Amino acid sequence: MKNSVLLEVKNLVKYFPVTKGLILERKIADVKAVDDVSFIIHRGETLGLVGESGAGKTTVGKCILQLTQPTSGQVLFDGADLCQMEGESLRQARRHMQTIFQDPYSSLNPRHTIETIVGEPLIVHGLARGQQVREQVTELLRLVELEPAQRYPHMFSGGQRQRIGVARALATRPDFLVCDEPVSALDVSIQAQIVNLLDNLRQELGLTLLFISHDLSMVRHISERIAVMYLGKIVELASSADLYHNPLHPYTRALLSAVPIPDPKLERQRQRLVLKGEIPSPLNPPPGCTFHPRCPECMEICSQEAPPLLEKGGRWVACHRVS
């Protein structure tokens, strides 16, 4: 019987060194992009990862896929630590993990036809050859509701290009997809189509998704659970229903209050939680709770001691007022 947990991230840290000097470089500081992040994703689940720009969401995704080597921590995929793999073993593991990039315009080679783009992973991983490649490419394009054609990426719309990117990601028959803001570069009218496509594919193919986004309404639609990041740390992790109906962390409440309501009357009546200042630099994060300089509920302890991420009624929160 397979373990219900497909991916487990333990104490993940990624610091980017800042150096000075052209010839004799010396490190003067670290950009703390990801700072002690832990979570699990169950098989067949979609976990949403949200937060402001610069929170570290994309870096978490890259560290999981080993596109960026973590500074420390563990990434356990189906029980195996990806951080300890290299060479052929890592290459084989990557076949089961794929990514859908944010920009469908720059992520596709403009010199190749879509059949070549989608078929390349099949050839690289030795999954098909000759006529088999063409047959499987036809099936992959059918899954994303496109017809096979000897056309180039510039001949397609943005939404169609992203569908091509999804088909390419599915070519190696992965178990896990990192969707790094896959709809943020698309028109609003197309975004829902791509999100619905991903959710349908997850159910049809038994996929597991990490859906990274700053659009909380979109994440609510596709995710069973949601993790909220702030300045390299997870501050709250809960089911989608719990997070939206009863957010516990002040930062989560501020994010949700910024989501517009379609009804103009209700939009005018509600009170917004407006945060003061800007997100601090990860080069020099504040002491204690990194959110305390902007928090409307800040206490004295918040500036002195960082709150641990603790379980509270089936959810996880890092806040002194909640713990």
C-alpha cells in the first residue's frame, strides 16, 4: 500500500549569498528567500501556496524540483530525499515531477513546432520512439483540448500556449506538478479555463499539484489546503474552507480583505484591513515575528521572539496571539 503523503518538505532553507568585489569576492550578507519551511502534500491533493511578491513561493517550487539547490532541509518525494540525489538517480526522479511555467510566451522554444516541443520529453526519457511519439503527442494535445498541427508557438494565443506547456509537462506521465503562477500572464477570461483544465486533469490522471499564486480567489477554487507565506516563512496553513471563513493570522486576514467582492454594494460596505508600510527586505528581516512591523495586533513579544508554526485545531498558525 502506497503512503498517502507524496511530498514532504522538512525545514527547507534557501539563502542566496550577496557578495562584494569583482576579483576577490567576499560574502557580506544572505538573502533569506526561504527560511525553515515545512509542509506535506497528499496524493491527489492540490496545495495552494500564496503570498506577496518576494515571499519565497517560486523559490520553494524550484527547491522541490532541485532546479535550485537548497541551503539545508529535506525534500522527500515518495519517501526518497531529492536533496541527496544527483546524476542519473535525480534525472529518473525528475521524470515523475514536472513544472508549468508562469510565462507561456518565453517557456516554449519559438524555433520548434508544438509537436516537437511536446514530444521531446518522450524521446529524452526513452518513453517512445518513431511513430509512437506522434501518437502520444496527439493524445497529450487531446487531453488539453488542442489539435495536433505543424505550427509554431507564435501562431497560438496565450491560453493555447499554456495548454501546450501543460501537455509537455504531462508527457513523462508525472505524479506531481508544480504550477508556478500558471495563469498570471493570461487574460482574465482565459484564466478560469486553464485552472479548470488543471483541476480536471488532476482528477482524471490522479495528479498531485502545488499551485503557486498571488490570486487568492483562484487558489480558493482549485486547492483543498492553502499555505500562506510571508518573507520566506509559512505563517498559516489550513483547509481552503477554514482559511477563507476563519483566517487566524493577521496577515492572512489582510490578504483576504484585499480580494474584491463581485457585488458593488457589499464591496462598499465592508471594512478593509490595510497594512502599513511595505514587505521588509529578506536581506535584513525584522527580529522576532517578521510581520510585526506591519501587524495591527502587534504585542511586545512579537518584536522579540519569532512565533513557531503550531497546530491549532487541525490547522497550523505562527502567531503569538493564537498560540
